[in-house]
Amino acid sequence: MSCEIFQTEVGLMSNLNELIADKNSQACAVVDPAFEVDRLLREAKQRGWRITAVLVTHTHHDHVDGVEEMVKATGATAYVGAGEVESLRRAAPSAKIVGVSGGETIEVGELRIATLPTPGHTVAGTSYIVDGNVFTGDTLFIGGCGRTDFPGGDAPTLWQSLQRLASLPEETRVYPGHDYGQTPTSTIAWEKTTNPYLLCKSEAEFVALRTGKNPPRPLNPRKSK
């Protein structure tokens, strides 16, 4: 595989960002830049990577506040779910923005990054798949899933998105948008056997769990001390 991934935590909300590079061409994509853009640019430069694409999983401010700075520094094209193009345009007015609906392929050097619609946390949430890795934003966390009580959120829709993710090959590595779980990454197999939301047997069970008064929260023992 020609894909190399660098993951780092940024900001004060346990956000996780990834740089996804094609080792052959050194072209690179960045996922959800919001905070510490200067550090992401520095990390890419130190590795000799050229950022050509910004992959936006959804347009909550803690995932897009750095897009404008990133595209100005690199000239990268930003990709986002088609239903959230205007929201991203407000955050990054100078960016070239391409809306995706699912099934498209984004070329980053020789990498072919597939788009997968995963709404429910927001109206047009999107996950990105490349070389056996999936970048899920706030749809699927390690041991948890996104909230549905924000504008545009919908629990039944999120259930369908989680089922779509659960149908990926079990060895697929999961890269979430926040470091809320026991580890920064996981696999679909691990989530299907441990994540309380993926253990639900029906949409009704999931909706009751997700919208209940005390929904389960991911456990991150590294940050609970």
C-alpha cells in the first residue's frame, strides 16, 4: 500500500486530525482541520508531503474552523457532503469546495479515497475510505457515536449510517474525529463487539439508547486520571 497516515490530537476538545499521504507522489489529504493549522502544515512539510485535499466529515465549527487557513496556505480543494456545502462556504469563503453525495472517488496522488454518506450527527456527514482505513468524524467514535440533539441531527438516520459503517470489512481501521475512547483508533471488528451503540439489535433500541437521559459515554482511561 502507498498510503501513510499521521494522526495527532489538536485543540482543547480532544480533536483528532489525520494527514493521509501517497508515499509515491507525496500528495496528501488532511481531515477536518480546525485547530493548530500551523502545526499540521509543519508536520506535512517535515515529511515532504504536499496537501492537495481537505476532507471534511461535517461542518461543526470544531472540524472546519481551520479550513480557510489551510486552503489559503496550500491551494487544496475542500470536499464535504453536498448538503453542507453552504455551511462550509461560510467557514471558508475562499475555498474551492466540492460537494459529495457518496460513491465518488477523490484522487490524492495515486490514492483513491472513497466517499461514504454517514449523516445523522449532521445532515450530510461523510466518511472517507482509503486502503482499509475509514475516517468517521463524529459519526462513529471508539466505543461511542455522535450526538443527535444538535440542529440537523437525527437518531434513526445515524443508526442507518452506523450500520453502513458496520458493513465494512472487519479489519478496516477506524479513525474518529475525537480521542474519546480507550485508544485513538480501532477496527470495525472491535467496535462491533464492544461499542454499545453497534451492539443494539434494532433501530428502536439504538434510538432509545442514544436519546435516553443517560446515554453511555466512551471511556478514555488515559484522560480520566
